Amino acid sequence: MPRMDHTTLGATGESISRIGFGGMPLSIQGRPSEEQARRTINAAIDAGIDFIDTADVYCIDDSDIGHNERLIASTVRERADRDRIRIATKAGMRRPNGAWTSDGSPRHIREACEASLRALGVEQIFLYQFHVPDPAVPFEESVEAFAQLQRDGKIRYVGLSNVSLEQLDVARGIVAIESVQNRLNPYFRESIDVARGCAERNVTFLAYSPVGGGRLAKKLPQFDVLQRIAKARDASVHAVVLAWVRQQSPSVVPIPGASKPEHAIDSAKSVDVALSVNEMAAIDDAEFSRD
């Protein structure tokens, strides 16, 4: 087994790898073949990653709900080390005709949980995350639905996604929150304060799109500051960016996606990259144009 640093999920005492794996690219528009997707998941696990993030809506549209959950679960189920793999999923969105819409109603969350339990083939979801606050539903009502699912034994731990520190604190008044999953990368830095606030609250910060996702991830090699550091570190530009994200706060666990095995392996190797104060500052000060 390759070397992999571990951290604790929130206040749970549960160990998870310091780099996770985001399943979304394997199931949305433009997804790879199922065979390639399975090889990618296995490559991530073989490289030391034992925390996988998915969602019911990682799919093409509402007729395809649960695709990513089923794919990941069926791949992990075939492994001898399956019991050590932690799978987190989410509820609170729908995919009508391929669109992304929020639905934080308690009824939808309950129904989505039952569907995810079936898709994952488990009796209890390890970490169940509220995907995004719904402006049409009081935030507290949505969070209470997760609290009830936990009391019912359907889910072990509760997490939030796409939230502010204020919303985190409101939710923590209802149920123990072990993780917050927000976007964080050099192009989008609006959640750095949330990541640092999570550390103060002993909450794990799961950084999604840590290398920018899609088009923006492909742009990263264009930035001289990243090329310079990558050359000095004998690492890929993407591994350098993952290190920058991880070092924003002790609470941070990046969850990069991948659709090819070699990209999953490179992400796992990024755990060995530790940037200096000067290297962190150089990336902090650089301008990352999204054009």
C-alpha cells in the first residue's frame, strides 16, 4: 500500500485519507466508459485513498439518479479491502432534464436517503451531506431532516455543502456537523475563511473542484508560478495546486475528481508535496485568470 497521510473526520474519531476522491466526472455528461470508470476508482484506492465522495445527482438526468453511487458501490464491493473504504453521499438536489435544481424539503431528503441506501447497498450511510441550501425551504427544516435520519440510524454522520460559516453554526445548533464541502481552488478562493473556521470548530473541510474542474483545470499549466514550483518539487502542476489547497487549513481534505487512472494516482501522490511559506505566498499573490 502506498504511503498516505490520514486525518480524522470532524469529531468522529474516524480516520480518512488526507486526499479523497470525487466521483462526479465518472457519471455526468461526457463520462468515460464504465470499464474506465472502474479502473479509475480502483487506481485511486490502490494509491491509498480510502474516502470517496459521491451524490445521488451525479448522473445525466433524473432518469439516471444514483448512477455514481451504484458505480462506486459495485466497484468497491468487489475489493478485498472494501470494509476500509468510506463512501459519502448527498441529498438536496434534482436533475430535471439534466438541469441542477435544489430541493431541500424534508420529504425529498427522506426519499433520497432511501434511494441512496439502495444504490449503495448499505443499511447506513457513512456521511450524508446536505447538498445545497434551498431558498424555498427554511434551512433549519432541511437540517432537521438529516438529524432525524441520524436518529433513525439511516446515516452515521451529517455534513453540509455549499454553506457559509453562519449556516454551519445554525446547523450545529440542530445536529453534530462533521464536514463542510465547498469549492476551493486558486481561481475561486471565497471559502478559505470557511476552511479556517472549520478548523476552529473541529469540522473537516472537503474541498471540491480543488484544481478548478474541467476547462480551468486544463489551464493550470499555463501559469508560470505553478510550473516553477512543480519543476522544483518534481511534481505535477495539479499536485502543487492540491498541496496549496490542502495547506489552507488543517481541516482541509481535497476531493479531486478524475476520469482516468493516471490522474487519480497523481492526485493521491500530491499528499507528499509540502509547500514552503514562500511557495504558498507566491501562489497566493498570483493572478489566476478564468478567461
